[in-house]
Amino acid sequence: MDREQYNQVIKAIGKRDLFAQGDEAYAYGALLAGCRFFAGYPITPATETAEVMSLLLPRVGGTHIQMEDEIASMGAVIGASLAGVKSMTVTSGPGFSLMQENIGYACMVEAPCVVVDVQRSGPSTGQPTEPSQGDIMQARWGSHGDYEIIALSPNSVQESLNLTIECFNHSERYRNPVLLMTDGEVGHMREGITIPDYGEYEVHEREKPRKPAGEYVPFLPEEGKVPRIADFGCGYHTYLTGLTHKPSGLPATDDAAVHTRLVTRLARKSPKILTSSPELKNSTWTTLRPPSSVTGSPLEQLRMRLRSCVPKVGKSAIFD
Amino acid sequence: MEPVLREKDFETLSIRFSGFGGQGIVLAGVIYGEAAVADGLNAVQTQAYGSASRGGASKCDLIISREKIYELESPQVDVLISMSQDAYETYVGHLKKGGVLIVDQDLVQANPEEVEIHKISASDIAFKKFGQKIIGNMVIVGYLAALLGIVSKESLQKSIQRHLPQKVVEDNFRALEVGYNLGLERSKNREN
Amino acid sequence: MKRNDRIRREYLSRFANRSYFMQGDESVAYGSLYAGCDFFAGYPITPASEVAEVMSAELPRVDGYYIQMEDELASLSAVIGAVWAGAKAMTATSGPGFSLMQENIGYAVMTETPCVIVNVQRSGPSTGQATKPAQGDIMQARWGTHGDHEIIALAPNSVQECFDLAIEAFNLSEEYRTPVIILMDGEVGHMREKITMPPVDKVKIRERKLTTGDELLFGGELIPPMAEFGIGRFIHVTGSTHKESGIRDVESQQAHHTLVTRLCKKIADNRDRIIRFEESCLEDADFAVVSYGATARPAAGAVLRARSEDKKVGMLRLITIWPFPESKVRELGARVRKIFVPEMNLGQLSREVERFVGCEVVSIPKIGGIAHTIDEIYSALKGEV
Amino acid sequence: MRTEIRIAGFGGQGVVLAGLLLGEAAIRDGKQAVQTQSYGPESRGGAARSEVLISDEKIDYPKVIEADVLVALSQEAFDKFRPFVKENGAVIIDRDLVKVKEDRLRSVPFTKMADTLGKKVVANSVMLGYLVASTRVISAESMQAVIREKVPKHTIDLNLQAFDKGIEFWRQER
């Protein structure tokens, strides 16, 4: 994301001070984070994000595609991401349920991407136009098998924009799908927001492999726990599968050790992620702690909110 | 007729059949296990195989006991049957000291120490007598039955009838018989 | 579609009092036939395909219907449709298919459609180790679909119990008008052991409560009676929020609150009648193992071994996973020093146990598609007790 | 100072758009604003409402607690929301759509006035003119600027005329 690209985005949006809906802010945040691919299927109360993306993406050289359903949407997002483009989709409960298999696939192939769930009242089609926060546990446990997920939750339109950028940064940094678990209330609420200036916010760009094509091993981290991605078409050999795979990417479904190594690395690759907002940074405490250890006035305590769902690791033989 | 392991000698016995997909490894374990159940014993049979139904590694575990069975897969087995070199090498380390190893001698090179080894040409016999290598698994089952003496031939025959199409039952009976006689002979030799 | 009970009973009588050496998958299918299941829709997937195989062979013989659908979404839809047409219906799948069914599971909850979903768990996430067993969908069974709901999920640990719990699952689904999940694992599903089938008359079958006049079909009482398509009553079935009559009412907070709390209450308030577990050696225990499914077997072996060495270890085996036996686990946690939870995942149900106890909870996870051995669980216990 | 405005009617009256324009104008005036809405799955005919909070300070709770201003454009909306207006709050109704016996109401023929301009759909702009003039929460200039910006180009003049009509009605009423 260079200044020229930033200017392009601002030009597409029109101005930096806006009276905007949360749904619009997810789109603006995505564009500011460098998202250039959107695939989705319309659903209340998430449709407005797709509307903005369909309007603005072509103006900044990106692609918007309306797919036949949410399964395909998530599939397209994963494909685009692995072709090197920051990608996202937006949906609500029924669509989120349909995406669950591919969310697990994205975890397994380590495809960075952002899924926004603008929660409405469920189960099933429930109350399509009414907000809720009923998918919170689904965000953690909706797909089968053992996996970890990062989910952030905004409470204002400005924060909707900021946290969408943060979602993209987490997804690229940890090579994992990241969920923005927002709700129909925030998604349809309009507030005054200011788009941050170039340089005022961080954009994490995807790290390319350092090794030359011949020596690149797709799922062997060069450092830490997160392997670097060779985008499709960049001249490197890579292999992606939702099956249990060796560092080479090739399936090895009979080897318990390979599976255990892979799945525990996936579960442990992102550290505990705590997000603090500017409003909290200026106050006496800058990181979130359990309420029992928080000092400050009751009002301050009330205003303290959890912004990220923290991966919890219990005592176990594997997580020694 | 004095089998190696007499009925009175065992409480729990674990048998592992191993080879590659297409050899009827799982079927051998199922037929033997079902016969054990018919003869009033407890039996738990589990299997592991790869995504490839033919050619991939194949393993079938059978635990037979007079008691309730808690273990699902034995870490150490009493009897190992290997019908491929790969399977033999993978699992020979799981065979107890003093345990029984049965290999298809045309397919497996094996000279392990501290185990009782039985080499038979199961697949080859099956091919020569019945034109089908796959019936080698029944030669093994017959051999095992005679050697261990814990399930009856009648129960094995019933089990074969239940699991196989009518047109191949006769050949399988004969293969079972061939294996059984080989096993008896071997038991006698061993007693001597 | 009217079940022909005479044909079914006549056919099943041939199995009475006979023993078989059978897989868990096959056994769950036969249990379902005994329970009166006369419709199966599914899509093959390892390690659940054998359920479909048995059903495809046997259903036509009991005047039932078997259909292989194009995918798992369609499978559960077909099941739901068949139930409303009067059938007792089921589907069987594994992780990837279970993920695809999540939206329709919520639809079945919302429309109060009694049906049975068998999930023979394999090693995930994604396609993972296709042929290997796991218990990694435990939490997904509870939280996989969006929105607030309760679910019933049962976990058998033997081939005989697959049969028994299949009958129980159908009975619970009819009694509470809700989808019931049989949470098997590839280990139990593919394991063969002895099973004895009862005479068909000895099996207690719960039939659904049908409307006799013009009762409300979606309210009025905790579990309203059902109507079936084609009986001459106008009925409206929708996954959207509806009034007690079934007519859509998606804007009223009150209507939604009334509906969804009733849907949750009908299961939560009947916890004690739904929940089943098995206790052993717990009377004087200082330590407890909480386990379920296939893992409960080596766990029991480990407990017995510890007992033989005079260690005061006992075991609680969960047969009902959801609703979670909170009060039982809470009570257990109050009188033992430590609880061990072996499971074939990275420690999913151990978190749930932790929520209800003050004592230390030690997770004994194992993934990679191989079941725990008695030795492994025993060594984990031995180090701690 | 926090002002809570609730506009309620049915789908098709431009209730949500009116709220959006109000909020946007407040921002233009340098104030803080939050706008939320509620509507059913039908885009026309179902109940619809829009809530706007305007304040000089940061707005925590984004919904109306007790309205300073209630605009009711249907009988159902009036009956439902009349109880939730502050003691000195303003209740504005479309006199042809809401039948009431209360006398302290501000009763305006929005739809009829819009009809005289040839388009009933600009009733919401008439209402905005009346609202801006009578409550003075936001400036007419900002409101006009926002209308120019947000409504379809070929309807700008019509909407501005409607807006002026609303202001005019309030002046005459005084």
C-alpha cells in the first residue's frame, strides 16, 4: 500500500470525513488495508458492504464478484488470496453457516482472508433485519476439527473501519482467516467517521519467500511458525490441500506425527492477540486484563470491552 | 493335534494382520474375529488403511479375550501376520518378545530375533491352486486357526459364507483347508 | 407417506436374539431401522459410508426409501422434507459433510423437525486425514450453526451401544421435536465387535405427537404436536421467526424471544430426562476420568489398572454429550482432587468440564488418527495421582 | 447536549433516508451524530423507523431512550412511540395519516404539501424543512447542502423546493 494507492482509495471514496454505516466502514477499511478482491452473496444486514465494494473496487483496480452462494464466495476468496490478492467476504448467520467448511479449509491451507459476519437474529433465517450476537460461539467452533481462529468485534463505525484494517493485518501476519464478528446494530448504524491519513495506520504486507524457487518449501516456516506464501503464478512450485500435508504441501494422511505437527503448529502460530483502541491507549490502562484486575472508576470499567477473542490454551500434554 | 497356543493358555490375545490394499487383509481379520465371537469369545476388530483402497498400506487389529476388552489397538501384539515387506518393517517392532510372526515368504524377507517365525507361501499357493492370489488371505486364516486352536473351523466356514459371494465360497473353503492342514503339520513339527 | 409397520416388523424379526460381528456404522443403521427409520438421504464419505450402504440395502426391504443426494446440504434438506411428509428420517456423514449441514441443522431446530444426524468423526480440520478417527467435532455439534439453540448429541462407545443409541436418538428426536446428533467417531464406526439384536417387540419406540384438531403447531405448549403434509390442514413451516401458528413474524422481538427461549427450554428443562452417563469406581475416588466415545474404553482400562494398584481413581463416561451434564460434573468436581479428560482432539470437552468444576482439569489430548492406548492414559494418570 | 430524534412510518416514505440526511447535516455542522434504523424484510409497506442522536460530545448509547422529537408518519408509528417522548418533547405528525385528539401536537400535512409539488415521495423533504426550522438542532444551510449531495441529481430542485415548503409552513404557523 503506497501513497499513490492510498490516494486512489480516497479518490474513490470521495472524502475523508463521512457519515457512514458500519457496513460501509468494513468496505472502506478493507480498501485501505489493500483488499482488492471481494466475493459474496447478498444477505441482510451485510449487503451494503458488498454494494460499496462493487462500486469502489473497480475504481482502484480490484475485482468484485457476486457468487452463486456463500460456499462459492468463500471458495473464491481463498483462491484469490492464494493468487496474491488480499481478499474478503461479508455475510450474516445463514451464509456464515454455509461458509464453515471452507473456513476450515482456509485454516488448513493457511489462506489469509477476512470474513465479516454482520450478525442477525437466528437460528436459521430467524429475524433477517434484526441484529444479534448469536454467532459468537460459532465463530470459534463452527468448522469441524481442531483449529484456532482470530475474531475481532467493533462497537462503533469508526472502529469498524479500524478493526477491518487490523483483521487484514492479522490475517497476513499469521496466515489465517480472521473474522470480524460484528452485528446488525453496528453494521446498520451511521456515525461520523474520519478516514485515517496515509501513514496514520499500519498495513502489513504479505511476506514473500526469501528462498529461491528451487529451495522453497511451501509449509516449512523460514522463521517462527508461519510459512511464507509463494503466490500462484510467481514461478514457485506449491501444493495446497485441505488434507493433512507434509511441509512440502503433499498429502500424508496416514502419518499421525505429520498430522500432530501440522495441526499443533496451526493452533499455536498466532500469539495471544490483544487489541487496544486509541481511546484506551490514552487512559490509565492500555491493554485488556480480566475485569477483576482492572482499576479505575466503574464507568471506565464499563467502557472497557473485549475486542479480540483470545486463543485459550489449556493445560495439556501437547501444549507443554 | 497340539496347537502352539492352547485355549487354556490365553486370556487376551492380540493379532495384527498387515499387508497392502487388495490382499483381503481386513477381511481376514473380520472372518477370524467373527468366528471367535461365534465360539463365545469377546473380540474387537479395528482397521487402518489409507485413502487408496488398493495398493496402500493396510492393517487390521484383532483383540480376542475372555474378558471385557478395553484396548482398541494394542501397542504390542502377540501375533503379527505380514503379507508385504513394508507392513513387516512397519510393524515388526510391535511384536512381543516370544510372539508369533507369520509372513508370506514370497513377499517378505524376514529374520527377526526372539520371535517364533512361520513362513508360508500363501499367495503363491492360492494362485497355483485357485488362480487367485487374493485367496491367500484364507490360507493364512486357516493356518492361524490350526496354529492357535482357539476358533473352530466350522465357525470360520460360517463366517466365510456370510461375508463372501456364493460363487467364491467353495474356493475359500478349500484355501482355508489348505492353510489349516499346513498349520496342523507345523504344530506337530513344533511339538516334536 | 405412511410407515408400513407390519412389513418392517416382519423383516426385522429375522434378526431377533441373534448375534453378529458388526461395525459400529452398520449397527447404528440397524438400530435406526428398529427405531422405525424409513427414509435415508446422504452422500458417501469415509468413515460414514457404511451407514448408507446398510440403509440402501435394507430400507427397500422394510418399505422405506433410500436416496443418495448430490451433496450434504441437499441430504439434510431431503431428510427434513421427508419428516414433514411423515417419515422418520436420518442422514450420516463425517466432518466436512457435517460442516456443510450446519445451516440446515439450524433450520431443523427452528422448524422443530425431528431427525437424526450421524456424524462419524474423522481427523480434521478440512479434509484432514480422511480415513482416520477423531473426536474433533464435539464443540461444533454444539455451536456449529448460527444463532442461539440447544442440541442433543449422544456418543456411543461400543458397537452394541451404536445400536441402542440409534433407537434412543430417534426416540429423543420425536419426544422433543428436535434434530438429534449421534456423535460417533471413526474408531467406534469402523470397529467390529459382537452385537445382539433384540426382538423387535422388545424395543420401545416413541412416536411423534400428531395434531388431532386445530392445536397450535409451533407453541402453546413446550413441545407442540406436529402436523404432516397432506393431512388436510394448512400449515406453514419456516426457518424465519414465526408465531405460535407458524406464520412468519420477523419483526417482533417478543415473538422471537418467545420462540427461541421455548426451543432452548424444551431441551434445557428436560436435561435430567435426556442426560445419560455411566459411573464406575467413583464412590471413594480422589481422582476422576471423564471420557466419552471410543476413548472411554482405554480410559476404563487405565482406571482399572490404577485401581488394581490401589489408586483411588474413578470414571464418569458421558453418553449424552449435549446437553452437557453440568450438575453431575459440578458435583464430581466438588469431591475429587483432579479430573482427567482424555479425548481424540486438542482438548475440547475438557474446557467444558473446566467451566463447572473448581478442581484441576488435566486434558489428555491425542490427535493424528490413532486412539489412545491404555498405557498412554495410565501413564498420564500415574504421573498425577 | 444530546438530542434524540425518532422518525417513524412505513417503508417507502423515505424514513431511513431522512434520518441519514439529518445525521449527515449534523456532522457538517461540526456535531457528533449516530443514526440507526429498523425495518422489516419488506422494503415497501412494512413498519420502518430511523433514529438520530445529535450531540456536542461523543455518543455512547446509539439509540433513542426518550425522544426529544418524534415524527410519526403513520397511525401505527404514533401509537407505538408516543409514550416514549420527553415531557417537553416535540411530536410532529402527518395530519392526514395520523388521527389523534391531542392538541399540543404539531400537525402538518406533509404528504398533501408534497402532492402539490407533484410528487408524494418528497414528503420526507417537507418534513425535514419543518423539522430543521422548528427544532433548530441543525442549520438549514447544512441540510440543503446535504440534500444536494445525497438525492438523485434530477430530483435536487424538487427536494429543495419541498424542503423550503416545510420551512415556510413553520414560519406561517408561528
